[in-house]
Amino acid sequence: MSATGPAPAPGAPPPVDLTVRLGRLTLPNPVMTASGTYGKGLEFRPFYDVSRLGAVVVKTITSEPRAGNPPPRLVETAGGLLNSIGLENPGIDEYVRTYLPLLRTLRAPLVINIAGHSPEDFAALAARLDPEPGIAALELNMSCPNVAHGLDYSTSPDAARHVVALVRSKTGLPLIAKLSPNVTDVRPVAKAAVEAGADAVSVINTLLGMAVDWRRRAPVLGRGVGGLSGPCIKPVALRIVKDVSRAVDAPVIGIGGIQNADDAMEFFVAGAAAIQVGTANYYLPTAAVDILDGLPSRFAVLGATRMADVVGTLKDPVLKA
């Protein structure tokens, strides 16, 4: 045994430092969960040690309790999932009183996702959570397509700047702005969020879509439309991660169809400093930790030993005239 610990087993990949910095937020590794797909994190404890993850991002919380949208709320599509849950949650009072103490027992960095019906409501939620112990960061859900006005704060730079600045004035916690792909160009919105005080941006939230029952001549989802997630949106997510990471002076968290370690590596190379695992949690409860366990061997293929060796290393194609 060496002075620094046991020698690696023959043929084992070299040690990899997966530590990531997202502005003022430092995480032990880049594997996070995606809000809305991981419940409160408590549900996954029977499957693995949740504290191994880089961070747990929990389901969105709002000021008042929400019953959510009318059913049906979920429908499978080719290569993906349409959801129209509608931000169902118990409201901030019950959340702080009952659920936050339970979340602290996960022993993983905890990111609370919040959504407001106005910029002032976002700010009030942030102020309420600011003094609570055990919160690593807030993720601002500025881009939910499943509620009225849910996209309002992610469709224009001015709207994004206003809500982030107001939240920034009410909390010292690191802020992650979760942005929508349902715009012509995400980059100006991301720039505005960062200029207003966001430590990082997460892209992408779900794509607005619908499913139709032609026999009934009616939408399948109770609300008519919903958010599309899963493997089918990965090409869109990769393109947006690449574009945004090159446009903003802040870390980017990649989301969209990540199922395994190879998917995660694609996002890192494209420019994501960290990733969030979403829809895969539904059909493979161990997806997030499986991805984490698969990263060292993928880093070894590239001769990489730290995140900086991989993130944003995508080569541009050589185009001939």
C-alpha cells in the first residue's frame, strides 16, 4: 500500500476526480436528478445510497398547495414520455414543516426547485427557503409547459432577467435557472439569467407536445398538451447545451434523454458541466447511480482524469467550400 492509499488494481481505470463547480456551488460529482422525476428522493433509498449522487433536485414547490392537472397526466410516446402533472405539491408551508426535515436525511446536496406565479412570488419562495439549513441551491423553474403562464419567465431575456434579479435580491443561495427549449433561441435568455445573478443554467426543460386519440377525435392528456421528455429529445438538448455553453460565462447543466454513461459523456463533451437524469428514473430506478459508476471507464477512454479534461471539448466539423 502506498502512502496515498491502495494501488489501483491491474487494468483498472486511473482515478478520476469528478468534482464539479457550478458557480458558488461545488458538488462531489456531476450526476444530478431532474426535478419532477425523482419525487422527494426518499422513494429511491431502497435502490441505492442516494448520498452518492452529486445532488438531488426535488419536485417543484410552489407557495400554495396545487392539486395538479386533470388526468390523464402521462402518456408514452415513441422514444419518450408526455407529462402534464401540473406541479402538484403540498405548498411551501407544509413542505418546510414536514418534507424538508426528511430530505435532509438523504445526505446528498439538496437543490430545491421552485416555481412562482409572478416574479414576486418566486422571490418570496426564495426568501422563505433562504434561512433553512441543508439547502445547497435553488433551481428556478422558469420553463414549465404544463401550467398556465409556466413559460412566461423563460421566453424573453427581459422576463428572465427580472425574475432572476428579484430572486437574487432575496437569497444568498446559489441559483440555477432552468430554461425552456420552446423558444427560437435559448442563448439570449440564458445570458440574461446569468447577468441577473444565476450561478448556472439548466437546459433543457421539456418540449411542448401532444398526443391524439383519433377515434375520440380528442387529445389524450387531460389538459390537452404536455411536456415531452426522454431519449427522443436528446438531439435537441445536445444542440442547445452546446450553443448555450459557448454563449454564457457560467456552467451549464445538461438535461434531456440521458439514460446511461455514454449519454452523459456526450453532454459533457458538448459543454455540460453536470447532467440531470430524468425520465430514465421511471423505468430504471438505479439509472443515476449506474451512470455515475460508468463514468471512470469512459474517462479512461479519453485519457481524462478530471471534468475539465472533458467538458466543452467538442470539435467543430471542418467544412469545405
